[in-house]
Amino acid sequence: MHLHILGICGTFMGGIARLAVEKGFKVTGSDRNCYPPMSDQLERLGISLHEGYDAEQLASEPDCVVVGNAMTRGMPVIESLLESTQVYRSGPQWLNENILQDKWVIAAAGTHGKTTTASMIAWILEANGYNPGFLIGGVMENFGVSARLTESPFFVVEADEYDTAFFDKRSKFIHYRARTIIVNNLEFDHADIFDSLSDIEKQFSHVIRTIPKNGLIVKPNNSTAIERVLDKGIWTPVESFGLTGRTDSDWFARKVSEDGSQVEVYFKGQLQGTLNWQLIGDHNVSNALAAISACRHVGVTPESAIAALAGFKNVKRRMELKGEVNGIAVYDDFAHHPTAIETTVSGLRSKVGKNRILATVDLRSNTMKRGVHKDTLIDSVKQTDYCIFHTPDGIDWNFNFDKNTDRITALNSPETIGERLVKEAKPGDSILVMSNGGFGGIHDKILDGLKSKRV
């Protein structure tokens, strides 16, 4: 069967393509600006790529066209598809019908931490012989890929609340029929899709209604928004998690080391083991508790899950060390929401102590460009010593820096930002780059600049 994927170079749709190939489908696809590494990955899978969204690409009459959520009315290929009798599906619907039907689906949802938590679950299951399939929005260091299909009855999916397609405005995760679901947190995001936090809560309420009685909902103990969702109706057992001081949680952690690289894990007040691992930060400790809870539901003992996480390698672009020059470390992180920015900086602060942190934040998301979080951005970087916000074209609002002008500023050019950070950096400093995009290759430019800088 021939599958043609529109918008194939996105992380999710590229994962769908890999799963389809492993399922035995002939796969082709199209996108704009197909470039490495995704274009190379797809070509290695034998997938023929078409540049652009013209109608001619449908002349081969594929058996099914999978429509990515970046597709809109008015695109020639979409208008041609709608005028024809060709079968089409959204990516999540195709995944449901062709991959997930006979699977125990473990889903990681929430505003932040989906990719990391889903990756932890996949690795715990893998290390304990469960051989899971998965579709996750990032390349996992433990696996080297973001998607795979196996004969295992277990499948891990990153459950995104973004809308499904131009013809299906429900959140993607509605399609996954999860039995085990983690709702890590819930805040306002995706301002191009949702008008309010209440709109997002409604989608989470919808997915909660799909979790069976023999399932499990895993949630934090400190989210008012999640409690509002559960108050709308719940038919499934719930386990909660929290950090030290919240012993009212089913799962809680006590940090042995301040940076979170060593923590004691408790369930129902009983010590389950001590986790020694490579990750840092309270947010990752919380992610670990959620993953351990979800895997216990599947059948992995907490002790075995803790042992597996000792060998967990974080996803690319999650506090990833890009290089170190003259005692100056350069990190890359995917954080792009004030809460994620704050927890990322806090994690690095606990690692470096009193050493300086120089940071830059790329305000490229639709939510950031609309200024939804402009009043909380400065507070999100309060633990940095110096920070530059990148304000790309399309932003029509201004910061109110008050007395922070010397320590925090905003610039329009990634090149200028890189040069400024290189000039400011001294041995012992850490440079933290936070963006959900390429940011003009700023990481390599900073490293190159540091190599040529006299210190």
C-alpha cells in the first residue's frame, strides 16, 4: 500500500513515516525546505521526497494521503485532494488505525516535559525487556531514533495537545486511546490554537474520558488546572507525584544532592531506592517519578525502573552540552515557555553553583510572538547573570526592563547575540541557549567565536 505524507519533515510526521515503512508501506512525502538531518533520515529509509505542495504530487494516486497539521486550505495539494475521491487521514488518526489498535498505549502529556518523560518510559521498558514501540518528538540518545515499531504489545507516545489537522481541531492525543497517561503539568500555551487555558483544559478533559477503568492517570500534586480537569469527570485510578515536603503524594522524592542527580524515591511512604543518574533539576526528578509510576502500572517494579534510569541519556536538545572552549561550556535546551525556561535555568544553577550563567532565549513560538507571556519572561531568567532575549521579526510588543537593563536585554539578530555572549564570557562561565528552533546556528557560532577569542 502506498502512503503519501504531506508535511513529512516535521518530527511527528517523520516518525509516522518511519513507522509506516517498518509496517511494510511504500512511503513518499512532501514538504517545504526538506533539509538534513530529517531529509537524510527519510532518504535512508528509501522515502522519495517531493519539494512543495503542488497538486501534481498526487498524480501517482496513493492509497492514502496523510495530512500534517501544517497543511491549510488554499494549498494546491489540499484543494486537489478535497476535490478528488482519494482517501486521506490525519497523522494521529492513521497512527490509531494502523499501529495502536492492539497496543497498551502509555502516553506522556502536559505543557512541559512530554518528550523527556516519554523517553524515560521507553528506556525503562527497554532496559527491562519489554521491547516497546514508540513515537516521541525528539531523538533519544539511548535509541538514536524518535520512532520504532516492534512486536511488543507496549507502545509509548508523546501525547501532544496541539490540534490534529485543518479538518480535525481536536487535540492529537484524543486519537491515541491510552491506557496509561501522564499529565505532567498544564499551563497556557499554543496561543495560535487556543484562546484560553480553559480551552486547553477542555481538551485534557476529553482525553481523560477515554482512559479505561483498568488504566492509570499519573499527575502532580500541585496543579490547580489539572484538578479542574479531573473535577469534570474521572473514571480511572489516579497516582500523584511530588517533591520533598509533599509527602501527601503517592510518589515523592527526597534530593540527596542539591542538583537532583541523586534522589531517594518513595512510594506510599516507603523507600523504593536511590536514583543516581546523569540528569539534573527538579523538573527532571518530577519527570522520573511520573515515568516510574507509569511503568509500575505496566509491570516494572520501582526498583527495576530506578536501576534503568541510572543509564538514561537525555533527549537531544535537553540541556545538551554542545561544547566547551577555554573553560566556557555551551548548552542547548528546547525550553520556550517561561515555566520551562525557569526550571531549565534552575537546574543549571544547581549544577554550576555560584559560577556565572549567560543565557539567550529565542522568542520564536507563536505564543511568544503574541506577547502572551511577556510579563513573566524577565522573572523566568532571574537566576541568570546575563540574558539576551531574541526578538525576531513579527514581535510588536516591548519589554519593560525597569532596573534589569544592565543584566537583561533584547536583540533582533542571532549573529549579534552570539557575538555579545562571546564577548561577555569568561572561563568558568556557562552559556545556555534556549530555543525550539534552529536559532540561526547560534551554538556553532558561539563555539567558533570562543575558539578565536583571547582569554
